[in-house]
Amino acid sequence: MTPTRIVDPLPVQVPRPMVLLRLGYRRPAQVPEKVATILDDTMAKGRVLLAPRAVCGTFDVATPGPGVILIGGTLRSASRSLHERLAGCRRAVLFAATIGEAVETWARDQMDAGEMTRGLLADAFASSAAIALGLEVETIAARALAEETLTPTKRYAPGYGDWSLADQAPLHALLDAGCIGITLTEDFLMLPAKSISGVIGGR
């Protein structure tokens, strides 16, 4: 990926057990029959509305000063947790990905219409889709880093530990995340809300 790559569409599978776990059910037998029926209908409709896509890029990692990490010559951070996560890394994959806004809008519309159960199930499906999206991004990053004979670290994101959420701005600028429909609020939160971003280092 030099410098960035857009994956659109990004294949995402949302397994039923993942949604159930999100809802607090550890076993299918725990799910009331009525809820199970509504959930199956919700998942069928949700899959149609999913529009998962991602933008990724592999960038150089440098340490220009004590405790300072520089990614892509632009994203500079003094975060101790990020520094520890990227220790020994000379390259890193930055990414931003989203499931799109249609599922979020649908879940919100269900709740606004008073269909609270359906709305909550739709939101759980959307959240699970975002988790599945992260797993797919990890696979893409691992493949990209393997091409450079590098081993991936675990995924990390602005807002984790002491890594400032404000670093969403340079991260998104490096990737031009707007190209897949992601924008940032004044507080550096992503829209659509069911979006993810972050870094995966390569050692």
C-alpha cells in the first residue's frame, strides 16, 4: 500500500453469536423466542444496509526525540502508551474504516418510532459490524506488513491509554479519510459513529 489504498467494498461477516454477545447473551438458549425472531429479521435487514469500506496506508515510523513517535512525517505524539506499542517498529499501517451511516440511521429511526427492541437490536448489529470491520482491517494490515517481512502489533487507536484523541486529525489527514465518508467533529469523534481508526505497527 503506497501510500494509501481504499478497500470499497470491504467484505464483513457479522456472525449471530457476536451480536448475541453484544446483547449480553452468552448462549443461544438464553435468548427469548420473540427476541430471537426479531433479531433474525434485524440481521437480514442490517446486512443489506451495510456499506463497509476502509482506507489504509503504510508509513515510516521514527523516534525524533525521547518518548516521541512520528508516523508518516506528520503524526507526532508523545504518548507513552503509543511509544510502547510501536517500540521497535520501523513501519506502521494507519487505517480508517466505517460501516457507513445507513445502518446507524436505521437503528435511530427504529428508536424514534418507539420500536425500542428493534432499535436496540439494530444498534447491537451495527456495533458488531464495526467489531467485525476491525478484524478485517487487521487482516489487511497483517498482509501488507508481511509483504515487507514485518510482524504486526496489536491494533491501537487515538483515545486509548494516554494517546490523545486529537491525533485523529493528523491520522485522518494522512489517509484522507473523507474519501470514504468519514468526518471528524470538533471533539475529534468520527462520523459515522460506527467507524474505527488507528495504527498497527510492523516489527
